[in-house]
Amino acid sequence: MWAPSPPRARLSAALLALFAASFVVSTGVRAQDYDIGTGVKEEKPKASPQDSCIGVFLTYTFIEREKEYPHVKNASAQAYAFRSQVTVLNTMSEDLKAWKIFIGFQHDEILVSAGGAVVTEGTDFPAHVGNGTSLSGFPQTDLMNAIDTAGDMTQIQVQIDLTGTQFGVKPPGVPMPRTIKLQNEGFKCPAPTKKGSQMYVCCVKDPKFKHKKANSTRFLPRQKGDLTIAYDVLQSYGSSYLAQVTIDNWSPLGRLDNWNLTWEWKRGEFIYKMRGAYTLKKDSSSCIYGEAANYYKDFDFSPVMSCEKKPIIVDLPPDRAKDNDIANLPFCCKNGTLLPHMMDPSMSRAIFQLQVYKLPPDLNRTALYPPQNWKINGYLNPQYVCGPPIRVSPMEFPDPSGLMSETTAVASWQVACNITRPKKKASRCCVSFSAYYNDSAVPCSTCACGCPDPAACDPDARALLLPSEALLVPFANRTAKAKAWAKIKHRDVPSPLPCPDNCGMSINWHVLSNYRSGWSARITLFNWADYTFKNWFAAVRMDDDAYLGYENIYSFNGTKLKDINNTLFFQGLEGLNYLVPETDGKDPAVDPRVPGKQQSVLSFSKKHTPKIDILGGAGFPTRLYFDGEECALPDEIPRGGGDRPTVAAAGLLRVVFAVVLVFASIMNYL
């Protein structure tokens, strides 16, 4: 038998070994790709959406729900208690400051609690959020980045546990929101991905967003708002701190009278004493019978200013401004009046201080948390919506010694509040329209300021037109005039009658005249309340043609506002800037009550707007404000050719009548 030579034998053995090795490797590789038991090829695991996100990753997970009482047959009216969880994860290489998200609830949800967050607008729980709501972080307002925290999930992620009530989605349907997104500036979010009881989205930085000037500090820049509130910690101790609150009015139409400020303590704090303001309720029982007494066992709570979780804070009267015990601060003690800066800069700011005591586990100098859910309102003023407090760079103050140095606050937060337009039938003042060319006045709208008791009237019926003199008497005394006027004008009177406007303040705008080179109007303020409006102001927004033609107002001070388009600003003359309250008539048993009243005539030119259509309604304002509150406008405006002939038609009738008289005279003569 032939045998290979030794060199050939060694070569054959090497080739055989190489073949065997390659077979083993290839078999091993195939074994990794296939399940030996089933022979099915295994797919390599894909990266999760969270891992591929470089931005902020949001998830909403529906957990469970349970039918609530009462049990009803109508599925759309059945209430269910639900639990869900939202996570916000920072997957960027930089921190996310003051995170804020929007959840697009759509099933008439009522949010009962949100662990780890607060409603951004400061709404109290339970909160009706059926049209969606914004949530902001508390106490974890910022999310650090993974690089600086070694991936510590407690610092780069927050979990929000939601509980509430929703309506109408019958099991096994899952009541998911329509969307979820990040609301921080400079981010864009695509439509979320929905999978069963979970939805998620990756929000990334918008490359087209124009960033503001870089902030050299680690804090967010100060915000702009119609009204801002600064919360500055001036001194900090282990169990307490001294804070100063500064309220600034920045809006040319913003104003507050007898302001009430409220917030919510989230960590058991209480106010020991205050300067420059006080709380309406001084009661220490919540401390004595609460957690505060468990820690401060030998503490005398009798001098405590407020132990309420939601204190209501008001300004001091001017006669206490120099009181060293409770006042003696700059910009304090104006009886709660905040005016626009253009009216009086010294009256556009308010300041007060408070000493706050804390509870465990916040017993160190740096454990500082501002109160949440800030709200501020006045007697008849704009309605403000305030955001959450944002950590900003510490405020700097002039040194109290008088030297040129500055002292810095221990910590500072800022709350920005903005004016919102009143909802329909929720204003606090209203407007009526009238004109020389129409003998019917259009009164304030039905229920313009709400309808507390609509049982005896129709809250949806249109207000009845009136003779102009009826605007001078209270609504309760207008019924007979309105019915008689409708009979004269051959109009139907609805039954039941329309509800009143229920406004304590009304304004009449009357188009007074119209001639070749100009036109005029008259504005009349009516105060139907038992309240004196001091340093009042009004503002009127007109169409372009009317605004351009404004010349003068004769009994008020008037000016054009540069910051707000097409807006005229009026205020009372010196010594005449008080709008007195409603008073009794000469004979209270017979005569109706008389409103406080002020009026003035305005003149307009047609030099630059010769084609302005006054008879078509161009002489009426598009918005009207009183003391910052936007007043409800009527549903219609008077027009020429209405209840009585227009000016042109009336002139023609007079000419025809004159011709007839002349013709009759001639015939008699003949």
C-alpha cells in the first residue's frame, strides 16, 4: 500500500486540522444564530427607544382603574378611579432645568394627586384636567445628566404617580391621553408612540430655536411676565429662614386693588412672623395639633402668624407704614394697590418679609424649598395665572450700611404671572353701545359677569334693546322700560326674560357725532357697587382707522400706548380720579339707586382716514378695559338704518317735507 512521504504527511495533517477548526468555528457561529431545539433563527436584540434617545424621554403608563360609585347604566357617565405613572428621563449630556410636561387628557379626567409634581398653573387638587394639563417638578425641579452623576437614576429621572377619576371609556378599553410632550423652551417633540397601555416620546433640542444670551450661572434666567414675584431667602438657619417677597407689576394694563396673595406649603412649614403684610387668619391650632408640635415640643406657638397650609396674605394700610414692629419696609403698606409703572413707579411694587420655620428632614441651612401653587388677585382686576417658582441667580441688594457694596441673597426663586382673558360670562365689568343714528341702546350682554341664580330668567337669551335713558338706572328698574320699548318697536318679548348682566361696573360707549372732517364719541363709567375706585383707569382698543384719528379727550387724561397696538389709555384728572359707589335716590322708597358716574367726550379726525365707516360700526372699540380687567362687549353694535332712519335718509325726508310745504303754500296762494 502506498504511504505518503513524511513531508506530505505533515502537510496533510495540517490541512486536516485547519478544516476541522473552521468547521467548529462555523458550527459555533451557526449555533449562536439558531435555536438548537427549534432550528429557528434568533434575532439580535434591538436597542430600546429610550437607549436611542438623546434628549428627554417621556413615558406614560396606565396601570389600573376601578369603577366608582355611583354605578350608572350610561357608559359615558360612569366614573372610574385610575392610577398611572409618568417618567421623565434626561438622556442628554447637560442638565434639564425646571422641567415641565404637558399631558393631553381627553376623558374628563379629574386629577386627585400627582406625586413628584404640581400643576403648573397652581390649580388645587382635585383639578379638572379633561382638556389637558401641565405638570412641573416638585421637589425635584431639575434633572441632572448621567455623566455628572455616574448614571444615578434618582438624579436624572423622576417618576410621577398619578391618581384620579376619568369618565366614559368602557373596559376593556384603555383611557390613554391623546399626547404627552415636554414644554421647556428649545425642545421639539414628535407625536408619541402608543403601545397598549403605554405611550412614549423622545423630545430633542430644536436646532432652529434661537437661544437667549448664555447665562454664566448654573441658574435659569429671570422670566418676563405681566407680574413677577421674587422669593428671596435673606438669612438661613438650621430650622428656620428669613425670606423677602417682592411683587412687581410690569404690564401697562395690569393692576391690583386690595391684592390677596396665597400659596401652598408642601413640607409642613409655618410662618412665625411677618413685616410689611399679614395673614387674614392668625391661628396656631394647626401647629399645636399637627406635626410642628411633635418636633418643637417646648415651643410657644401663641405668637405664630400663621400655621395654615394655604395662608392668605394681604397688604398693610398706609397708616402702619412706619410701624417698626410690623412694617417700616420700602414699597410696603399701600392697602394692596399695585398700579402700572407708567401711572406711578412707586406704586408698581410691593415688598414684605416673613420668618419661616421648617420641619424634618429639612433641618439644615441649605434645605430650602419655596412654597408652591402661587395665586394673586384683586377686587376688580385682571385675572392672573402664575407658574411655578423657578430657581434663579441670587438677588443682589444694596448694602444696608450705605457703602457701595452689594449683599447677595442665600437663594432666590421667581414666579411669573400673566394676565388671562376672562371666559365668557365670567367678566367683572361690561360694556353697552349706543349711537346718535340709532335710538336703541345695546345693553351689556346677558350674564356678562355670571349668573348665580338663573332659575327665574333665561341665561342664554339675548339682552333686550333699551332706550338710552334706561342705561342710567339699575337693571332691576329696567324691566318696565325694556318691555315698553319692545312694544313700541314691535319686537317680541321672550318668556322668561333674559337674565341681568350682574356686573358691578359698566361702561357705555356712545358714538356722538359724525361730520365731514371728523367724528366724536362719549365714554361713561357707571359704578353699581358699594366700592370706591381710587386712581381708576380705562383703556380702549380701536380699529386702525379710528385709532389713527384720535385727537383728544376732554374730561380725562388720555394718551396712546406705545407698547400695545391701537390702545388709548385714560385716567381721571388730579382730584377727580375717584369713582364713587352707588347711592340712594332722592326718595329711596320711590326713586331707583343712582350709580357713581364719570364721563368724557373724545374727538377724532378724518384727516388720514376719510373713508372710515362710522355708520357701519367703525366708531366702536374692539376691546375695553377698566382697572386692567377686560370688560365683556355686547353681542351686537348699533348700525345706521336700524330703528330710525340713517342720517342720509333723514336729510332726504326733510328736503321732501320742505318741498311739499312749499308746493302747498303755492296752491293756497293760487
